[in-house]
Amino acid sequence: MDAPWIPTDTELGLLAEELGIELQRQEQVLVTAESCTGGWLAKALTDRAGSSVWFAGGVVAYSYQAKQALLGVDSRTLEMYGAVSRETVLEMVSGVFAHIDSSVAVAVTGIAGPSGSTSEIPIGTVWIGWQCRGGNAQAQVFHFSGDRQAVRRQAVAMALSRVRQILTGESADYSH
């Protein structure tokens, strides 16, 4: 098995820059809701000079309580499906829209490790959700490998890439 691609800070910066160019070209404004990435997605975006034109802000909601209070994730969703689920990431996307005015939202939740996994949800499982205002929210699960930093870097890269692909209409086949 090939080693996973672990994006460098420079590569994450380039992905953020490409996304920013596309958001600005389309006069769109992005907002983020993050759990396992802990604000890294927002950091990659705000490392770009002028990002305030196309990035409104983000919410880091790590605990169940924070997901409920800051993003409006329903306690029943968390009890029934857990934090690392399609249902939760979709509620994170809609919740961040409700709190920060924007036209595009992306949310990330997952298990970066080294603990917290189960037989059903192993380390490296990450759900990314996205939505353009007025459209339907969508979500996709990814299975990244490596240590905690590697999983988080891959999740940030995928979120940046995925939002750009949604905006440009590029198709993406991710069968991780």
C-alpha cells in the first residue's frame, strides 16, 4: 500500500489560495465549522492576505456541548449517531449558516486519534459536509491514514479541495 499524501504547510497554503481566488471570482463568502481540525481550516484560509473578502469566519466546536451550543446540533443526533457521522456534519453545516452570514459553508468532524476510535469508526474517519446557501447540504466520509497530524492535514486539504470543486463544478471521485 502506498504511503498517504500528507500535505505540507506550503501545499495547504496553495489549496487555500486557489479556493480564495475562486470564492472571490464568484463573489462568494465561506464559513467553516470544525471539530477534529481544531481551527486549522480557518488558519489555512486566514493565512492568505485579503481573505476577509471571501472568508467570514469559523466555529471550532470540539465537544458535544459546543456542537449543540455553537452550531445547534441536536442532542438526539449526537446520542443516536455520534459526533463522527453524516447526520452530525450536516447539522454542523446548517448550524454555522444560521450563525454567520455567508454563501458557502463547510464542516469537518472526525477521529484523528490516537484514541477515540471504535470498531465501526476507526481512527482516520472524517466526515466533510458542505452547502451553498439555497442548495442542499451534502456530506462525504473519508478514511485517512497516518498519525493525528497526518489525518488532520489530509482533512484540511480535502475540505479546501472539495469546496473548490463544488464551486467550479469539477467532478470528484474519492473512494478512500
